[in-house]
Amino acid sequence: MNFLKPLSTILCFLLFNNIFSQETIKGKVYDQKSRETLIGANVIIPNTGKGTMTDFDGFFQLQVDNLPVIIEISFIGFEMKTITVESTDAIKIYLGEDKKILSEVVITDTRLTEKQKQSPITVEAMDVIAIKETPAASFYEGLGALKGVDVTSASLGFKIINTRGFNSTSPVRSLQIIDGVDNQSPGLNFSLGNFLGSSELDLKKVEIIVGANSALYGPNAFNGVISMETKSPFDFPGFTAQVKGGDRDLSEVSFRYADVYKNKAGEDKFGYKFNFYRMTAFDWVADNYDQAFDSPSSVNNFGGYDAVNVYGDEEYSTWNKLSEVPGLGTYHRQGYNERDLVDYNTKNYKLNSAFYYKPTVNTELIYSTNYGNGTTVYQGDNRYSLRNLSFFQNRLEFKVKDKFFIRFYETHEDAGDSYDAVATANALQNMQMDKARFSQEYSSYWKNDIMPQILEILDGLIYLTFNYMKQIQLQER
């Protein structure tokens, strides 16, 4: 074991000899143009793995085994420089800008197509997950949570989308499209919300494009576009069902079934889908009979007043000939309560079928048919009872992926038994008795029945007043 002592001595000698034989090189790195120091520049010795970085003052310090030594200095955006250091004196290194540096590249993703990106538009969207997880009663009501979107409820079964601050129940300047097809009702010139739209289970995504999008969708899109895209059976095969229930006897049942057939090569060749949706509910009853804001008479007027949710009583007459019929004043027709005119039993049925055929991998032929039927109440300029309203639409489309498409579609509508509740009330009144006859009979009724009662009351008041005054005079005597 005596050989360990001399061996330890030799190892210590070699170790300290190596340490004391190392040299330290130091210096600063500058921008050749601005003469400012560069923070974080790399200083390395090639092929050794040794290196360091400049500090906040652009200073670096590096231990080397011996001199001379070759070092490489580099910094992002500057040309790399290679120099030979022969002494331990502090050195100054100037780096010039890299003339071959590439422009900055930013990689982003967007929901917009190339066509949409050519126009300055704002898009709010719900994908298939957001549609499924919306906290609202339906995805259509959930659109109201998107930026710049307002939902107006015309009735329990009829929701209206507004954008850009508009709050109309007749959005004639908004365009609603489903798979590229205009979904507006020809008779009303606007879409009935989702009353005649797509089933929630069949929706792939919904985009609301806010702003004047005439360049993309035509002049009807002045207030914005509601674009819905349904699911393809090639991407979403299988069976899905959904059941909902709620207050006002609300009941919703819907299901979707899709299937795909492949060729011998395993490629999608033919697909189809079927959708069914049913909703029933009892809508809120309009039973507010307060005075309308523009009523010419107050609720205390003997001849009646114009009440909210009473139609026909807005027709009135004013009798100014006091000598003939004193006290008659303004009198209104009785009118009809809304609850006696409209059907609050809301119902909505929607059926859809579509067939897809792929002649080649990149081409697709689609035929789809949509049918909607229902009864609900609509609030526009007047109150409307939409009863057994039907909507039928066919679409035939051929498209080549990422190149072009050819689309044909037709829309049929049947108003069923729908009617204007206000106009109906006026028509019923006039069938019973026209305005001139009503005015004549009411004034006659006032003169022959009401006036004698008033005169009798007045005579009694005069008699009581006379006796009261007489008693006061006797007491004074």
C-alpha cells in the first residue's frame, strides 16, 4: 500500500499544474452599427462544448487550456464572427447585421375561408362541441351569448337573431342560410328563427357574420349572416337521440340516423341521413289588460279604453255635440282578448333526409329535402297566429373539393290557417256591426238608458243639496 502515497502526490501535481496552466480570455460584444453592447450573445470554442454568454453589459469571460484559441461569437439577427485570441488582454468584438436574415413568419389558424378573409368581417362561431354544451334551452338561444348578437323572443317557439344593435322581430336585413341555402320564408321575407331550420343534432357548426357583408352574401345581409352547416354522414355516422322537458309543458324529442357504404377499396361511396324533431309546449298567455301607451282614454273612462292584448278596442269615436247627447265623450269598441283569438298550443315538427354519393374521392353529389310544420305566435307590427305553417325545401348540389360547386334549390311555403290577430278582431267586429251602426246604437243607448240614470242621480243630488242648504239657513236664524 506504500505505492499510494507517491501516486497521490503525482496526481495532485498534475491537477494543480493543469489548473494553473489555464488562461482566461475576456471581452465585450458590440453592435457594429449602433455601438451598443449585445446582451446574451453566444461565445463558444468550436468542437469542444465550451462556451458562455455575454451579461447585461455585453461582457464575457471564458477559461481556456492554452493560447492561442479560436472562438465563435453569434447573436440572433447578426452575422457570426470567428476570431483567434492570442493573449489574455480584453478584446472588443463587433457584429454586423445579417443581410440574409429571413422575414418574420407568424403561423396562425382561423375559422375563415380564403374567400371570407378577402373582406373585413367579424365572425362568431359555435362548433359541434359548443352546440352540444350550450347552457341555453337550445343552441339557437345560446347564440345570444356570442359577441354582438342579441336574441329576441317573439314567442315560446319563435326566437329571432339580431346583430349590430338592431332589435327587430322582423329581421328582413339578416340572412340565414343552411348548407348555403337561403332559409327565409318567401311569404314573410325573413327566416322564422329556427322554427323551420335545422335540428340541433344535425348541426356541425354555426357562424354568425356580423356587419355589412353584401360583397359575400348579397344586399339581404346588411345586418349580418347566420350560416349553419349540417353534418355529413361520411363524418358523423350512427344514431343519436335527445329528449328535453321543461316548464309550460315543454317537450322536445329528436333523433338522427346516418350510415355509410364503402366500395371494395374501403373508400366512402354512398351515405345517407335522416333527422326528426318534435317540440310541443303551451305558450305564455297574454293577459295584461293595462292601458296601452297610446290610448286616448284612461281606464276610468265610462266608454272604455284601448287595452294591451285586446284587439279592436283601439277603434273609438268622440261625440262633441253636448246639446244632443251630453256626457257621451269618447267611447271605444269592446274588442276581443288575444287569448280568445290565438292558439297558445305551440308545436313544431321538422323532418330532413339527405343522400350523398361520391363518384370519385374529390367529387360529391348531394340531394337533400327539408320539411317543417308548426303552430306558434309571432309578434311583428301586429300579433300573428301562425297555424299549421308548412315549409318545404329541396337541394341538389354537385361539388369538387376545394374547386367549385353547382347548387340548385327550391322553396315552397304554405301559410296554412295563419292570420293576423288584430285584423281578425277588426273583421269580426265589422261583421257583427260596422262602425257607423255601432256609433249610432251606442249613442242611442247612452241617450235612452244611461242619461236618465245620470239625470236621476243628479236630481237626487240637487234635492239633497237644496235640503242641506235649507237646514243651514234655519240654523243661522
